Amino acid sequence: MDSAIRLRGLHKRYGDTVAVADLDLDIEAGEFFSMLGPSGSGKTTVLRCIAGFEQPTRGSVALFGTDVTALAPFARPVNTVFQDYALFPHLSVIANVEYGLRVAGVGRRERRARAEEALGQVRLAGFEDRRPHELSGGQRQRVALARAIVLRPQALLLDEPLGALDLKLREQMQVELKELQRELGITFVFVTHDQDEALTLSDRVAVFDAGEVVQLGTPRDVYDHPRNRFIASFVGSSTLLEPQVSAALGLGSQAMAVRPERVTLDAPGGVPGTIAEVIYTGPEHRIVVDLDGLGARITALEPNTGAQNSRSRGDRVTVSVEPAAAAPLEAEPDAA
Amino acid sequence: MTTRSVSAFLAPRRRLQLAGLLTPPVLWLGLVYVVALAALLVTAFWTVDELTGQVQIEWTTENVVEVLTGALYRTVTLRTLGIAILVTVIDIIVAVPVAFFMAKIARPRMRHLLVIAVLAPLWASYLVKVYAWRALLSSEGLIEWAVSPFGLDTPGYGIVGVVLTLSYLWLPYVIMPIYAGFDRVPDRLLEASADLGAKGWTTLVAVVLPMIRPAIIAGSIFAFSLSLGDYITTGIVGGTTQMLGNLVYTNVGAANNLPLAAAISLIPIGIILLYLAAVRRTGALRSL
């Protein structure tokens, strides 16, 4: 079967700047696929090439087996949820949702019924006659979603849709997005710079850096086995271990990344060190240890068990890491 | 008192600050607009001594009744209104594509050049521009030269000349607000419309035009009201055509009947007030 979205040699240049470099990517039908990366990493450009807002400099975009590279946005079977929602300010909520159906020539009664159904799916029934400026950010977000799904696209493209929402609302919308995707059973392509969001929601994540996909895999792959320094530091937090530190910890002779929650303190056979910092974050303590004689620091997490903080600055501890818990990093081509 | 102590004195006294800020302009506006308009209104109800030609403070509704019922005034009012409407429509038709190109298609460099090009004629004297049109429209003018190969003639001096000249004169005032209006339509909305299946034309009709309607109306207020009060252009390129402004001018000058002139000038004021009242609801007045 054909992939839902197939990119081949996708290349986009703006003047002298390469935004996307010869990208090959397959996104499967029904998949929740995230494109994760810092701003300027090319992820949004890829999304805009899929939607048709940008014409690639070279390369092709195929949707469900059909090459759409030369097609205008209105001729593509995908819909977009924009970062700033892009609701039509002069139209009511229901008219915004009906817009695509009206353009497609769907009759008034069916239009209304489908728009109301879509508003129900995003839990925004009862707001039909409001204007966008009368809604909160979260409500506008829902209208933008309803407006896109009402057309029953084969794939939904979401450009940092939760970026403008506050944390609480964002977490709630994450759950709802996931549920909506399951319910609709269509492909979601989700662009975000928030690694938490990408890990929480996705079936697969593509990590972008400087116009390239630097790692592609399940959230677990990407989190547990970051391939290089960039991914290890961008996705979640981790301590980067230089080769001599890896060796001292008995992990091999290669640069490695280790997640703080996989670092154990005071287990037998550990490397000695001094606690440099104890940071209380609520659910856990973040403990930074200066390793003796290595000139390196490592961070460990210990859950907040409710007992009075047992560790403090200056305490002597030993540090150990399970070999399976450390991810070997690829040598940096520019590190030499 | 030093500057510092004046500031310290004023800082907690918001009302005094506002009063200091607004008193001079309010006085000026009050004198120039309100008092002058009121004087005009009052003058319309006075009379002129037929012998001496002196204005007399003798109350009468004769002038106003004459202006409202006289056939001459009705004809000239309708003609003036027709010219103003035509000029407004022509300017909008020309301005919308130009403004769209400026705001949405032109690159920044081109956009700046176009803004300068649109505004540059405003630096030239009104009279120079109208006389330039007089030359263009003359029987040996550029228009005659350009259209004669097609068996056509220059429209010459008359209503057509007036409409063409006024359309030219007020075009910048129509382009600028519409340009600003287009500029306020985010590109994202055009993308969203295309994303939802709309082709360019549908997007224009369903999204762009409704959003820039206030801007178009704002532009129309300029073209319409400036045309309504004009008399110099008519005098120079209008041939024998008369607009309301010409009647006012004649009565102030040659006929020496200030009260009648005041009464006539109430007509365009009334029309403009009606027009403003009609467009008030559209939000256009916030786009000026």
C-alpha cells in the first residue's frame, strides 16, 4: 500500500538559505506523526510543502499514491490547522466551520449538520453564532480544528496548534487531539518545538535539525536512544558523557548520553563524587554531582518520597549507570 | 517653578493634564468648524437688501425654500451627485487592484516605490494638475492624439472631462485606505481559504472583499465628499457644466447673495451627513 504522505528528495531553498535539504520521508495512513525541532529547523517548511503553500525547489510530494507537487492547496486532500488559527474574523463560528463545505457546493442543510457535528467533535457545541474575537484562545483552536476536520481530509496537518495556549490548556488539548485522531482514524502530521508534546502524542517522531531529519522513530527510540548530541540535549534532558567519563563509569570508550532518571546514586561499585547542587522540582529532586578527578558533572533524579530532603550540597556520593541505560552517540562530523 | 516641579504638580492631576493637552485644539476646532458652520447655517436664513446688496439680519426661509424647490437647484444637485458617485465608483474600481498589488504581491522595494508614486501627485498643486488635464483634454491634446487613429475624439470640456479629472485627483485618497485595508488582511487567511478548497476568485469574494469593505467605504468618503464640493475643476475642464460649488461661488461673487450661497451649500453638507450616517455602522469610520 502507498504511504499516506511520501516525500522524495524534497528540497527548499530561500535565496542562499537551505530550509529543507533533500528530504525523503514516508508517513503512513492513520499515523500520528510529529515533526519536532527548534525554530528554523525546516519542519514547518515541510508541512507547508505538503499543504501546498510552498513550492519545493526540487523533489516531490505524493499524497496517497498521487503526485501533488504541482497542485494548488485547494486541490489537495489535506487540511491545515494553523498556528495562529487563521479564523475568518468577519464570519461566525458556524460560518467559519461551514466555509470549506460552502466552497465545495454542499447544500445548506447538510452543511449545517456536518458543521454542527464537527463542532460537537471538538466540544464546542453552543458557540455557533459567536465571532472569533469573542472566543478564548482554546476555543479558537477548537474552531480551527472543526473547520479542518469537517471536510473529512485524508490527512490533517497541524502547525504548532497548541503553541499559543497556556500549559494547563495545552495538556488538556493534547489528550483531546489524541482522542480525536483515534476517533477519526486519519493521519495527523503535527509540527511542534515542544519535545514533551511530540513524545506524548506521537506514534512516530521525526527530529529536525538544520533542514534535515536527524532521527526518526517511536518516541521511545528517540528518547531512550538519541543518536547524537543535538537530539540528546533537545529531546528531554540528559547528561552528555565525554569518552573518558563513559570509560570511568564502565560504559565503553565512546561519548554517551544518559537520562537523569537512569542514574543511580550510592549503588555498589559507583564512581565517587561530591554533590554540587540539589534542586527541588516538586515531584523529584534533581541532584548534580561533581565526579572526582574527571572534571565532569552528571545529573541524577530521585523521586520526592515525602521524607525530609536526605541529600544536600557537599555530600559525598557514588554514581553508577547501567550500561543499557546509556545511549552511545555518533561521532560529530564537525567535532574534530 | 522649574520644569521638574511643574511635572511633579501635574503628575497626580490627570484632569488638569488632559485639559492642558486638549484646550488649544478644541478651541481651534470649535472656532474653525463649529462656529463657521453655525454661521453658515444662520446666514442661510438672512436676507440681502436688493438695493444696496448688504446682508441684512432679517429672518426668512425664502432662500432655503428656493433651494429645495427650484428646478435649477434640483438639476444641479442631481448632476453633482451623479458626478460624485461616478468618480467614487471609478476610483474604487481602479484603486482595488492597485492596492491589492501593492499590499499583497509587490516585494517591499516595489511597494515603497508604488506608495511614493501614489502619494507624489499630492505634492503638486491642485491647479497645476487640473490645468494639465485641461491640456490633455484639449482638441490638440494627448487624448485626441491617442484616440484619433481609432476614429474617436477627445471628450473635450464637459461632464466627462470633469469626471476624469476628479477621478484622477482623488485616486490617491482612495488607494491609501484600501491599501492599508489589504495590508491588514493576514496572508494566513488567504492560505486558510485555499486550504479549505477555495480558488483565488472565491477567496477574493468570500474573504478579502468583506474584510476590506470598511477600507473601501473609507476611501469612498474621500472621493465622494471631495467631488461633491468641487467647483474649480468644473470651472477649468467642465465647459458650461455647473456643479453645486459653482452655484455657491457665483452667488458669493457675481450675484453677491451670501444668504442664497449659504443655503445652497447646505445641500452637499446634508448629503455628506446622510452618507456618513449610512456608513457609520459598517465600521468604515474607524478605517479613516
